[in-house]
Amino acid sequence: MTISCVLSRRGGPFIALAIMAVCWSGAAMAQPAAEFYRGKTVQFGVGYPPSGGFDTYTRAAARYMGKHIPGNPTVVVANMPGASTYNYVRYIPDVAPKDGTQFGMFDRGLIAKSILDPKMVNVDFRNFAWIGSMNREFGVCVLWETKGLKSVGEIAQFSGDVIIGGTSKNGGGYVYSAILQRMSPKNVKQVFGYGATGPMLRAAERGEIDGTCTIYSSLVTQYPDLLAKKKLNVVVQYADVRHPDLQHVQTAYEIARSDNEKKVIGFLTAAEALGRPVIAPAAIPADRKEILRRAFMATMKDPEFLAFAEKAKMDIDPVGGEDAEKIIAQIAAAPKEAVDLARTMLD
């Protein structure tokens, strides 16, 4: 946009000053928002500690995203762990600058939790600027191979307890483990307090717990050797169709005992379409939100980034910001009966 101002002596000095004020205001508005980022340091946050899958994905995106933001700012990663990323989700609207210099990744398990238990997760995910998601996810529950159990059916017939580790009831893994517990309520137990998938798998190897529920891409990215050596048995997957790598593993839909259970599982796992979600404060300027959305999707298509992701065995299947908003709206509009039954399942 070009603004042309012509000052005239007609009307006196006050009119001239008013015209000059309009010109300066228009020039400021006309300045490309992209210029805002030049020379800036932008923070790409993540609500988990270093070394886990969320941290790995965040750092990979941050490594390349700066070159796709006009002005080429420096992008740094900030880990802000706590309460399965809930602390970070609260940080975004409450503390983070609203100028488009901070955005980040959180655990999508909080999305359903915010509807099921709004007192515990006091956020409305419709009230964020959605930047996008790096992939879609397949949730799984895995047991250490020494347990010898390879399916939900075998777990149900097992005479002893099966101990599943988790981060907290806010984590995405809790939804999966709660569904598994409903499938075999007599012997599936849950314990919480682990920081990430890595510590849980080490605890399983020590015999402290028997396994955990997580997302399949984290295992493929972080622990391919455990899968290759068959140290982990995938006992169930949370999807409407079987993953190409897991054709031998039943889905929760296949095991569900009624249509109502299928509806509940659908509601609880709908956020898997937003496997690695990235949000920013809702109050950032609209033009900067669009800049970040475009830069994010450009990063997801960047040949250098994709080569890096392939080498790291990262699953990239991006969702744009606008589509992410639609998914969130659909989850928020879930039927009351499905939400009520889900509450009993997760109680």
C-alpha cells in the first residue's frame, strides 16, 4: 500500500498538522509486518523437558523456520516443562508477549481434558492463535517384552497386575492408558510422576513398571532400536485404521464393546489429528499470525527440513493453522452423551 500526502496552506497550520498526523499514522500502518521480525529473536517453546519426542520435533522445526519468516529472525527453543505441558499452555495467554515473538508446542492430550475437566485444565483451546501441527499421530500402549503380553486379550487373561507408567492425568498418554484400563479393569493399574517417555521405558526395563502409553512416532524417532530388537510389544493402537507398521495390532475401535464406546474413543482421540500442535497467544496481530502460519507450513515443505526429518525418522504430516482451528471447533462441539461417558472412562 502506498500513501501519498500533499500538504496545503489552505486551512491553516492546524489542518496541516492534522494531515501530517494522518500521514505518519498511515505510514506506520503501511510498514510491512514482516519488517517487525528483522533482527529479532523468536522463541519456539515446548512444554516438555529436553530429550523427548516433543522436544525433538520442536528443535527440528526451529532449526529451519527462521529462514521462512520474512526478516529471518533467530529462532531459539525454550523448554518449559510442568504438568504435562499445562504450565506452558497457561504461559502462552498469561505471560508470553502478544507481539508474535513467542509460540510453541504442547501435549494435545490437554485438548479433550479441557472439555472433560475444565476446572483442572482451565483453558479454551479455541482462544489461541493456531499456527499448525507437525503431524498426525497414532497413540499406542507398549509393554516391555519380559512381561510376555502382546495384546489386550492376553492382558485381560493375565492373572497378575499390569502397571502402566505416565506423566500425569493431563498427559496424552493418560487417555490411552485409561482406555486400556477400561478394557481390562481388574488388572491394569496406572502410576504417574515420570517426566517423559524415556524415563518410563527405563523404568520398564528395570521392572519398576510394565510399560507405558505414548505416541508411535516418539518410539520410532527416539527408540527405534527397542522396536527393532522387539523389546517392546505394542498391545493396542488408537486409530480408526491400523498403522502400516502395526498391521498385527488391534485398534481400540476393534476392541470396543459398543457403539457408545466407539463414540467415546473417537472423541478422546480426535486430537490425534493434531499430533504436534503449535499455538501462539490469541492477541497477536492478525498479519503476524498469518506470517507465522505461512512460515510454519513452508518449513514443513522445506527440502532441507524434510531430509533432516527423514534421517531422524520423524513422521511429518502437517496440518495448517486454519484446519487446526476447525478440528478444535469439532472437538468442542462433541455430543454431551459422549463427553459424559468419557468422563466415567477417565475417572
